Amino acid sequence: MATIGFSNIRLGWLQRFCAVAQHGNYARAGQDCNIDPTCVSDGVQSLERALGRMLIYPTTARVSAMGKAFLPTAQAIVGLTNISGRNVSNITIGALECLIAVCECDSYVAAARHLGCTRFKVMRTLNDLERSAEKQLLIINGRQLFVTAAGETLVSVSREVIYRLKKWENTDERLRHVDRRRRIKPWFLRMFG
């Protein structure tokens, strides 16, 4: 199973982790997030793989010591981003990094060079971000790129979110793996012990 990069962390995974921590089981967390409990479990597992840390004990759905330490950060990020709908929960950290790069570079091409991707990918990512946020973030006037008020707000929130998450990013490859054998049981067995 491939590791999930830091840029692929979705804001919804943080929301799901907070819901499991609050309710203590996947079924109620699923009701809280308006999704299937299996999706809640998958989101938490993906977050664990991206951070390289175990946050939830699999058989009891209880928060681990590392998860308790990470919980205030996750709650602060969820509060900052005001995740209320499922569409916003699909926003990735990479999309937020892309927005910051475009605003700092004042160009899609320069942002693409900075991020190591194509201009098309930067434009597509920002279009998806605007669609998810349901607000226009950037205005192009001729060759000029302007950031809207909503875009400025999202840039400052994005910087704060990335700053908080970077503290938890595990860069040591020896510690990046999370024991995958513990996730073989189906979610309902983990939920009921």
C-alpha cells in the first residue's frame, strides 16, 4: 500500500478524526459527518498514513495518546476552515498550497514552476478549489492576476492550516509506516470490539 503524501491530506479526514474522537465510535461519527461509517474509518486511516502516526485504536475506536495530542490541532483546523458540507471536505492541503503559491508568484506559470507541476494542473486545482469554496478567489484581467477578498481570507487560513499541520508531518521514513496489519478487520468489528 502506497504512502499518502502530506499534500494529499483532505480537510474531511480531519473532520472525520474529530468526529470519531468526540463520539468514540465510527457509526455515530458517520452520522455526524453525513457519511457511511466505513468512509469515516477509511478517512482516519488515510490521515494516519499521511501523518505516519496512529491516531485511533482500531478495535475500540478510542483516541491514542498521539491522537489526543493531535486532536486540538485537528479541531482548530476544522474550526478555521468551517467544514460544513461534503464538497468542502474534499479540499486537499495541496490545493491550499497551490493557492498560496499563485498568490505569492502572481502567475500560474511561476507557481507551477515553484510547485514542480504544470500550469494546467495549477489552474485546474484552483478551479476545483473555487468550486468547492463556492467563491471566486482569483480574477484575471489581461495579464494581471488579482486576489479577491475571499481569496485573501482563504490564503491566510491556508497558511495557518499548513503551519499547524507541518508540525505533525513525520519526515522520518523509518517511522512513516503505520502498522497496516491492524486494519484487516472490517469496521463493524473494530467498532464493537
